[in-house]
Amino acid sequence: MATTKKTVLHVGCGGYAPNKLHPAFRAPGWHEIRLDIDAGAAPDIVASITDMAPVADDSVDAVFSSHNLEHLYPHEVPAALAEFRRVLGADGFALVTMPDVQAIAECILARGLTETAYISGLGPITPMDMLYGFGPAMVQGNLFMAHRGGFTGASLLASLSGAGFGFSVVQRQPAAFCLWAIAFATQPGTRALEEAKARMLPLHMAAAHAQAQFGAAREPMLVD
């Protein structure tokens, strides 16, 4: 008997490449639906993440958003996160990642605004690129790459809470200048939470630290 696959909505997917999808969603049992505002990326659905009307309520098991929310103006972020929450089923979750403005600011203080912070597959990346968008792509006319806002760990956690997610965990990855978050549609069980953190967050979270953070109150979590 065939097993029904879970569906991940890959928002802001860009042009197709299998390795763009988080490894957790490349495992057997997942089906990817690609959504992007740029029709030239040949997505399954052409739409903005602030208005995903073609996607029905409660219709997907997960939303994956990699380096999209920083392309929105701050006043657009609540609409996008509300859309992520709307399309998720009751047991669903959103996995999001984006630049960490705190880590970028620390890099600027240490190295300057235009010095290379790291080398990516696209070439050298500076704090200027991380704050405002990848300069070489914008020079070539790809203004979809422009950044209009940004997040610290605390501001991301507050935004997810305000969007109505049942529980969220945010992890900073300063060495990669990234933030990661898992936002659950409803309160997850302890086992589901621990499995999600182990599979999806890039840094190991010590059991003792997690236990201290996840007490009886089960407050949203920010890991530095």
C-alpha cells in the first residue's frame, strides 16, 4: 500500500536545484511544492510570500523559507508569517533561515562594512551584501536580491509569536551570520520538538541547556 507523502511548500525557491531544499525535506516521504514571485524561476506557484492565495488553508505539512524574509519591508513581515501559519496543517511547522543582523553588526565593528566576511558559491560576501542584498546580482539588474529589512534572534522570535504560531525556537549561528527558526502551528509534544531540533537546526543543543529552557511553562526559545 502506498504511503502518503508529506508536503513542504518551498517559498522563495528561486530556480530549481535539489540542494536548495533543506536536507530534512529531501528524505523519503516528502513532496516539494515550489513557490516564487519570479515566474522566470519556473516555480509550481507564482505568488508573493505576503499573499499566497493559490495555496489553500491548512494544506501543507511544512513551509521552508531560506533567505526570503529579509527581502520584505518590515511592515510586510507580519503578512508573510501569517500566510506561513495559514497554509500549515495543525501539526505543521515552518522552518526559516535568514541573515543575523547582530552577527553582521559585530563583523562590521571588527572588519568593516566592505571587507570580505566569507566566500560563498557566488563569490566573496561582505557585510554590505548581507545587509542590503548581493551587490553583483543587483548590478546585473536582479533587484529581487535587494534586502529591505532584517532580524536579530529576539526580533525574529517576537515576530513568530505575533503571527500566531503555537511554539517557536530560534537558534543563532553567528559563524555563518545566520538565524534559524522552527515555528510550530500548535504546541508540539516533547518528542516531536526534540526530533525537529535535531534534524533541522544546524548547531547541537546540549540536553541540559534545552531542559533548562524548556521548563513547565514551555516558553519560546532563543539560543545564543
